[in-house]
Amino acid sequence: MKLDVRGEVCPYPMLKAVEAMKKLKGHEEVVVITDHAPCLETIPPQAPRFGYSYSVEQTGSPEWTIRLVPLGGER
Amino acid sequence: MPAALTAPLGGALRGVPRQYVAAMAVLVAAVALAVPMARQEGILAALWALGLAAGFTLQRSRFCFASAFRDLFLFGSARIMKAILLGLGVATTGFAAIMHAAVPFPGFGALPPEAHVLPVGISTVLGGLLFGYGMVLSGGCVSGSLYRAAEGYVASWVSLAGVVVGLGFISQTWNWWWATLVSGEPKIWLPATAGLGYAGALALTFAALLVAFVFLIWWEARAGVFALPVAAATRPLTSFRDQLAHMWHAVFMHGWPAAVGGAVLGGIVVVMYTVHMPWGVTGELTRLANASMTSFGAAPPAALGLSDIGGCAARAGETGLFSHTFSVTVGILPGALVGALFAREFKLRFPRSAVRYAQSLGGGVLMGAGSGLAIGCTIGAFFSAIPSLSISGWLFGAALAGGAYLGVQTIRRIP
């Protein structure tokens, strides 16, 4: 599932990422695209709470792709 | 940065990212502006430099008082609030030394000059609730909106316009608030209270900060908040060049840890107070509101009682373009812009939904009204008030938390 939250500021990108992880329950990865740097510190800590791991890649200036990957497949 | 400006500089700048060139240009312009300031009054330039440093620090550490309060309730996260407590500890130590030099014997009724010892009462609570609610609704407090405005967040410009409107409303109605509420409220300065003295006031303040800190750790543990593992360097930094590059990245590219931001801001407010006064940003915006209303023929009435109260709004009477409040408030903008450009984080960002603009404007107006009533915002009435050993800072902080809690209930319902 792809979440393009460019233009949104805190707390909406995190709220939407959390909502997506809750809905998908670890069955699908969530890809968050953001231009709001504070998300890099707010979204990753939420990942383990919902059984996800994360990786962050800078894909622009300023733009980042945060990949939330389910831990150990089906839960 | 327009190509026209970089082109004449020729090959020397080839390969240098445009945002770096722009950052240097902003820095040079900001330093150049210090020259007329220094001619007018030396202190103006010193405060301007501190304003720039504060803006740079806010941007680099993404320091956000709104999220510090909001995330306590939204996610149970206290990452930034813990950093604020650290900054308060640093500032309290410095403020105590400065105040002690000015008023060595606190029992005789004199308050230290410029200390942010503000009235304690309904106006503090009402102001804190309005401000706390407004900052959550708009997504940033006044200082937060200032540095985000410089980073290119258009919604923050709208928030600031709202703040000026709210402050203007209080300017027009101030004498009613003064007669009804504020004039009857005491200013409680801990060193002069119950025989505490400086030692007792400091012990009490540090004990309260410690209790708050431990409470926040419990709060986070209860909510199951995870601390991020610290990433280790992928390879050892051996050469001088590696080390330099590493330092450059740590300072100018990566965001600073919140705790570093808190401690540095704590140090900056101490130096500001050494130069003249603790940090505050609503005084300058009140000046802007009053000047705008005056130019439209709707000058606010002379404010009763404010000259006897320290803090932000009380300084709104300064005239001329450059003032002490101008330096420490407007200085945030170029400081934050330089930080954003070096990190390549500057970008004009427009919210996609109209609802966000309404949130920014409404939240801004509420913040303006709240900071007008409380005579300061998260900076002047909180971050500079607790280190002034004033009870008002604690009460305002508690009211901010209450307002933020209510704000969280609202934004959960706004998609």
C-alpha cells in the first residue's frame, strides 16, 4: 500500500501510517512518501508496535520514502 | 537561488549545490543587517546573532513544542518533552546566576529586572488552554510556525497571520481583561516565597523537573513507545577528511537529536538574558499587530498595567523597525532558512486540502488570543518563565497540556 503524504505535516503522516499498519495487520507492506523531515523520527518508532520493521531512504531534496515491512510474514 | 546570481561567480561554485550557495547568501545578508543594528545599538546586533542561532537550532533539531505536548496524548511519546525538561534545567541554572547577581536578597519584594515572572491566575489557565488547543489544531506553536515558515511551509504563514489577528484582538480588549482578571492576579516568584531563597527555589524547581522526567519515562513505558536504536557508523572514520565530513553531516545534514536541541536552546536563552532579556517571540508579533491596526486607523488603547509586568507583550511598546524583540523573533527566520538550505530541506509546501488552511488560521487566532492573555507563548510564558523561578511557568505548562489534550480529541476527528 502506498501512502503519498507530501504536503502534510505532523501528526497526519504518522496517523495515516499507523492507520494503514493497523488495517493491513502485517499482511502487506506500507510505503510512505513524505517531504516532512520530522516524520523520520516519528513514524519509525511506531513500526514495531504493529509488527513492522522499517527502512528510510532519501529520494529527493527534501523527500523520503519510509518502507514499513511486515516482520516475519503472516501474523 | 536564481542561476543569474550564481553564474557570474563562475567556475568556483561549479558542483556546489544551489541550496548551499543560497544558504551562504542568506547568511551574508543576515550578517550585513547586523551592521545598521549595531550602529543603532550594540545590543541589537548581539540579540540578532542569538535569534539566528535559535532559529538554526530549532530547525536542526526540529524542535516543536506543539508536538511535545500533543504526542504525549496522541502516541504516548515524550521524546521532545524530555528534551524540553533538559533545556529547562540548563536555563534554570543560568537564570538563577543572573537573577542572583541582580537581586542577591530576594526577600525584600524586588523582582529581578526582565525576569519572566508573570501573573498567576485564571488568565494563565485560560491563555494556556487556548494556546495548547490552538497549537495542536494548527500543527505548530508560534516559534514552530516561525521556523517552519522559513522552511517553506505555507500553512505556517497562515498560522502566523492568525496569531497576529489573535494578538490584535487582545490588544484591543486588553484593558477589560486587565480590570476583570489580570490586575488581581499575583506574581509568584519562588525565591521570595515562603522563605525559600534561591537555594530552596532551585531545589524545588530541579525536584519538579526530575519528577516530571521520571513521570514521562513511566508514561512512555505504559504506552509501549519504542526508542529507536542508534545507528552505528558503517565504517571506521580514519582520516581527517572523514572526520570533517562526518562532523559536517552531523551538524548540517542530519537532524540533531531533540535532547541536543533542548540543551542548546537552554544555553541560548541564558546568553540572551545575559545580554538583556529572556527569549520571547509574541512581543514582536504584538508590535506588528498594533502597528497594522494603527495604520488602518484602529490603534489599540494604551494598555494598562503591562509596563509593570515582565515578559513578551510588555515589550510591545518599542518603536522603530529594529528592536530587541525584532532581533530575537525575526532572527529565527534567516537562522532556520540557513539550516534548511544546508540540509536541503527547503521547499515550498502547500497543504493539499483546504481544511488544513482553516486549521492553521483558526489555531493561529486561538494561539494569538492565548498568548496575549498569558503574556507569552511556549517560549516567553513557559520556556523562559520556569527558569525565571516563576510559578506562572508551571501553571501555564499544565494548562498547555490540558489544551493539547482537548486539541488531540479534535484532530483525531479531522481526517
